[in-house]
Amino acid sequence: MSTNNRVLIFDTTMRDGEQSPGASMNRDEKIRIAKTLEEMGVDIIEAGFAIASQGDFDAVEAVSKVVTESIVCSLARSGRADIERAGEALRHAKRKRIHTFIATSPLHMRVKLQMEPETVLQAVIDSVTRARQYTDDVEWSAEDATRTDHDFLCRCVEAAISAGAKTVNIPDTVGYTVPDEYHALIKMLFNRVPNIDKAIVSVHCHNDLGLAVANSLAAVQAGARQVECTINGLGERAGNCAMEEVVMALRTRKDHMPYITGIKTELITRASHLVSTITGFPVQPNKAIVGANAFAHEAGIHQDGMLKDANTYEIMTPESVGLRKSNLVMGKHSGRHAFRAKLEEMGYNFGDNAINDAFKRFKDLADKKKDVYDEDIIALVDDAVVRENERIKFVSLEVICGTKVAKQTAELELEIDGVVKSAKATGDGPVDATFNAIKQLTTSTQHLQIYQVHAVTGGTDAQAEVTVRLEENGKTVMGQGADADTLVASARAYINALNKLLVKREKTAPAALSA
Ligand code: KIV
Ligand code: ZN
């Protein structure tokens, strides 16, 4: 068993997280997330699945060019084409890893791969050997490991290490295992695989039973030294192990679990908000660590205890995850200089061009809203960044509504591929009228599946953050928009989702892409 107590954090928000239905990210969004992950101290960033689409390839390549500290990784199945594509996409990376996988459970081998175990074993050896031609840093994963026959898993892990894998990953692909069983599985590998000390054992847990974090921690206690996870637990079905939860559990319960990670936990809140804005997946209010209520104390008895000593009801400080007391930050007289200084203080680093839109919107907001808080600035800046390269842009909106009009009417201007176009539409309510006007100007056949509004801060002048989910030909996308005007935020969210649909149409997923 490993005596080293450093646990490597492997972030797969941009690969497994992106496989979540509707959670698409474009190249620039991935660059932005990658820079944040690197700043947080993430050890390995899985930037995508290079062969999945040209968009994924471009994103892995682009992330490889900007990230210098973290290792950049691409996923690849066991075939030659996958590995070549991964190697090519990673060619500019200062530190690169190819992560190759094949399913090892009887069910997956028989039904999905239609391969005999011995052929799978040979594919393990061939894929790792091939990947080693591109980099010394090769990770091999046994897809559906937790439902794999132990003898066969041991043979595959041993073969992967002998072929040159430096990391062997034991995924709970379908979120099926439970903590003591997973602990025993990892221990079993340490006891039975003769060359296990030549590799780092990694874990990758899905959250179908809500056990992804507990299972990952159990595996660390059994000797695993790499945890694969995503920001906000994003991922297919019920998601992956949430990075913020596993990292804060290790930090908060050092007494019980004496392991360390390299994560600057103070950047957790920022990363969570960024990923939520980019993907359009809102964070549930009671989500551990990053939910809006995670540090809120409502009950009188709790508030009383908190006033006497925060330790009564807080096991970690809000500051340790980057939450600050709601600061009254700036007003309408604050200039560009002060705005930039505020952004820097909050950890944002933009060039001149990138802050222009955000500054303009800050000014508009300060005109409408008396008090502008840190949360307002975060919502506004993330919103501006998300929109930077959109083909459809919001220009203006005027809505006539209320009880005295028979039909609500929206007049809207959009800039589409550089040309400003306008439309007027009615609807059953102001939001419906606004969305109908957008539909008039765009030729998509999308259906609105979800429409949600939440207030960024308290007060009736709070900014609204709107989330929509659109579906088109079986593909879903999420969109988010923030503004002091709920209807403008709604229009921005719908437009954000439409832009993602445009990108989605260009993407084609390869067959048998799983987990
Ligand atoms: O869940 C899984 O098995 C995966 C592998 C590709 C590592 O995501
Ligand atoms: Zn997975």
C-alpha cells in the first residue's frame, strides 16, 4: 500500500462532465475553465476526447497550448485511430497524458465490445504500448471495473503496467459499488497485482447511488492516490465525484484521513460558478460546499450559536471555499480602473478588450441597482465571458405587459452573424412573447423544456439568473443569462442555449462512446 499521502486531483469536467446531456462547452469556454483549474492547482486536466469531434480535438489542442503547470490529458479508446488523434491533439502540451480505456466486465465485453476476454487483454497491451509512443505518461482505465471478475481485472492491470501505464484507473462506471466493497477492491489489487507499486492507482466514481464521493474517499484510504472528479459533480446521469466535496472532506477531516491535495480551495466557489454559467447547469441550493445555502443559517437557535462561536454550526469557514461576506463593492460612480482592480481582487485576470463588455454592463447595473455586491459582479463577468464569441447576440428588448393588455408584446433586436435584425411577437405572458420574438429571428425548431429563475442576491432589485433547457432533434442544451431585468436575463439565457445548439449541430459523437 502507498505510504505517500499526496492525492492527485484529476479533473474531468471538460470530458466526462461534458458528456452530461446538454452540458456542451466550446473551445474558448474550455480554455477559460482550464485556466481556472490550473490556477486552483489541479494536477491533471482531462480536456476532452480528441477523436469525438473536430470541436473536441480543437479544445484539447487549445488547452494544451495555454496550460503549462497542470498535465493536459485526452481520452482515447483502445484503437489506433483514437490514440493517434489524442497524441496529435496533445502535441503542444508541456506536460501531456494519454488516457486509454477498454471495458473489462463480462457484460460490457460480451454486449458492447463483442470481444473475448483474451482479445480485450491483448487490446490493453497494444493500446498502452501505442500510447507510450506519444508520451511516457499513459493512464489505462478498466471501464466497468467494479463489475469485472477480480482475476481478470488483476491480469489486465498487471498487463497495462507492464506495457508502460504509469496510472491505472479502476472506474465505478455505473455508480454501482459501495464504500466498503470499493475499499476491498482497491486493497485486493494492492495485494494481488505484483507490479502495482510501479503505478499510481486512480479512482473514478459515478454518482448513481449518491456514493461517488464516499466511494472515492474509501478508495483513498485503501491506497489510491489519484481521484478523478468534476466541478459541481457534473457528469452523465447522476454525475461524477464532486471535486469540491472530495477536496473539502480531505481538508476538513485531516484528523481522520491524513491526506493532502494541491488544491487552492479558496478558488472553489469561483470555479463552481464559472462551470455552472458555461454549461447552464444551475447548482442546487442545498448542494454541499457550493450550494447557495451551504453556509446559510436560518433557524434562530443556529443563528444564536453562530453569533457566539461559528464553530457551533460550521465545520469549515466560508472563506476556505472562497466565499466572502457579501461585500458592498461599488456604485455607479466607480470607474473602469476601480472595476478592474475589483476584478483582480476577486481573482479575475482579463485583458483590456475582455473587460469592456463587463464594465458596460456593470455601469448599466449600477444605474438600476442601488447596491452592487461581489455576487453581482461574478454573475455579470461570467455572463459576459460566456457570450464573447456567440454568433447570435442580444441587442435590445422592449416588452408591453400587465393586466391592461390583451396580449403581451415583445419587440426585440438581435445581432446575428454581425447583422442587426428586429422582430415583434405576442405571447401568453411576457416571457413567452420574448421567446416567440427570438424564434421569429432564428430558424431553429427547438422546444423549451425547462425555464428557471433565481435571484443572485436578496432584495427586489436583485439581478435575475435565468436557466433554460432547449431540445432539438433529441439533443438538449442548457443556457444561462443574468441581468437586473428578468426578461432581458430570460432572452440572454435563451440566446445562449441557441448558440450552443448551433455548435452542437457541428458535433458528431463517435459510436460506442460510453461513461
Ligand atoms: O466512467 C468511466 O468508466 C469512464 C472511463 C472512460 C474512465 O469515464
Ligand atoms: Zn466516467
